[in-house]
Amino acid sequence: MIRLFRLLLFIVIPLNLFSQITVWDSLQHQLQWRNFKVHIPPNYNSSNPIPLVIALHGGGHNADTMEYISNLSQKADASNFMVVYPNGRSFLGLRTWNAGTCCGPSVTYNVDDVGFIVKMINKLKTQYTIDTSRIYVTGASNGGMLAYRLACEKAELFAAVSPVATTMVTTAPCTPARSVPLLHIHSLPDTRVPYAGGYGTGYAGVYMPPIDSVINLWANIDSCLGSWNEIYNQNGVLGKGWANCSNCSEVFVYTTSDGGHSWPGGNQTANGDPPSTSLNATDLIWSFFSSHSLNCIPSSINDETTSKKINIFPNPTFDFLNVIVPFDNKNLEIVIYNSIGEICFKEQTNENKDIKIYTKNLSRGIYLLSISDENGAIITEKFIKE
């Protein structure tokens, strides 16, 4: 009866125009019915391809918990992307993911969670107009471990990956089919998945590889050049990594000095650790995701702009940026985001060429420049402030 109701729900909802809506869906995999929660932003229109973010809950949690702790649905509504929250398979009420050596019954019974996620993506592509060049995966704790495994085994599907409060526990060698941009977020007081590695205080009971070794591995996978650079260091938040990697990829790790085994900037669960208040992981993740696509060009929310690019110089810059944009309209909005997703510059302009932006007051680091016109077309580009 429940599955029939969900089917009828999809029939009566017009897919070309939505107000904000969340629906449940399911599919059969390994002779089991697996379900997932789909959040559709209010500006979704089936005539325009939309990015998709897959958000994987932690061990012992579920799709509802992941939505609650991350606030990704609110971010999706504001930034016009779709987010799906899959449920891990339940054993006696405990939901976990098979990410390799962790976690729980899903490992014991060799649950094919990679196959489930791939099958779910394929189903979503038949029901919605998904931009297949902009599918992303994030996850918390055990969900972040599965995000790593998906990046290793199904790299051709994902434009970028961002695990949170986790580590990589794959049992097979990680040999992705392509370079995958990686953003890892971790709170240093986390004792369940210790940053330095070892056996955490949680129920998992497995060895957790050190985060620095995982990040260095991905730097090698993505053929990053040189040594890592510090790109952010304020209020107890340290960002470091490589921006010079193969096929437009990047590898970053951000740590906070507060919080615990939780989603930075998110909501605390009843039995969970307090989240960091010095970093909003959701804002940072979407800023990172929105700058990557499988097409290896700066990503844009509207399909008609994906072949266009902002021309900025000098880059790196010190005092100012010269900006030339490919829009004919003169009513433009210019926004600059820092490397943790905060807005540090915003203005409207009636110019559509030879725009000059003064950057002297910006701190040293990597920034994302976003320019949109009155029709909602958006183009983004990165620059470095020295």
C-alpha cells in the first residue's frame, strides 16, 4: 500500500513545475526494497537540467537525520540543486553502509551499497531532468566512507566528492577511472573517527586510517603537483591542499578546532557531539561542488552558459581583477565567495565588459567569483589573491 501511494504521488505531481517538495521513492536491489528521500527545489523545471547532490547518512542514522544535521535541503532551495538522501539497509533497526571494512551488518552480509546508489541515480535520471555532468556525493561518518568508496569505484559518475567526519576504509585498491575533486572536512576533537587515525570511541570497532594519509593518497590519484598550500587559516579553521591537479581536480582538507563527530555548522542530534560553530560545512561543500563538472569547465547552474567562461586577469591578483563576461545584459550581480563559502563581496553593476573589482582588502587565499544576469544565468570562476 505504501509503495502504491508513492507511485500515485509521482503521477499527480506535475514534473515541469514545483513548489518546494520532498518525496519518498524506492527500488528493489539484492531482493530487498531500498528507499530514498528526494528533495526538489522550488525553481526546478523539467526543461532545465539540474545538479544532483547525494547525501549519505552516518551509521545508525537515516535519511531524515542526514537532512536534519546538514540543512542541505535549505541550501538546495536557495541554490537550485536537487538533493537525495538514501537509506542504508536496516538490520534490526540499525542502518549502516558497506564502505569496505566499515560498518556493521552491511559489511558482514556484503551489502552492495555501491550498486544500490548507481541504480538509484539511474532511476532519478528517468524521473527528473538531471545534469549528469554535475552529480556530487557527500556523506557523514559511515556515509562519508561510502562516498570515498563511490569515488574510487564509480568516478565516472561524480563531478566531485566531499566526505565529512570520516576516513577511507576501502578494502580494494583505490583506482578511479578519472581524477575526482575531493574536499574532506573534519573536526579535530572528533574521537569516533580520530584525525590521527586508530580505533575510535564509537561502535564501529575498526581501524581508521589517518586523514593526512588519505589526503596524500588522493593527491597522488589526482596527479597533484608540488606540496600542499595553506588556503585558509582563521577562527580555528585551517584549509590546506592542492589546486594544481589533473583534469581540473583539486584536493582540499578543512579542519576545525571545535566541535566533534558531527556536521560543522549543522544541527546536533540527541546523542551526538556538538557541531563546530566556526565553519558551515554545507556552504563550503556547495561552493566546492558548484565549481566542478565532469566537463572539466567552471560549473554553471544554467545549461546555456556552460560553454561560456569569465575572462579574469591578473590571476593571481593583488590589488584588483579585470573581468570580461560573456553576457549581453547589463544588469549583472557580482559575488565573491571565500574558500569556506562565505560572501566577502557583492554588488550590482550595469556594465557588461571591462569590469574592475578591487581585491586589496581580501585576505590571501583562493576565491570563487560568481556573475549572474537578470535572466538567472550564472558563470563562476576561481582566482587566487596573493
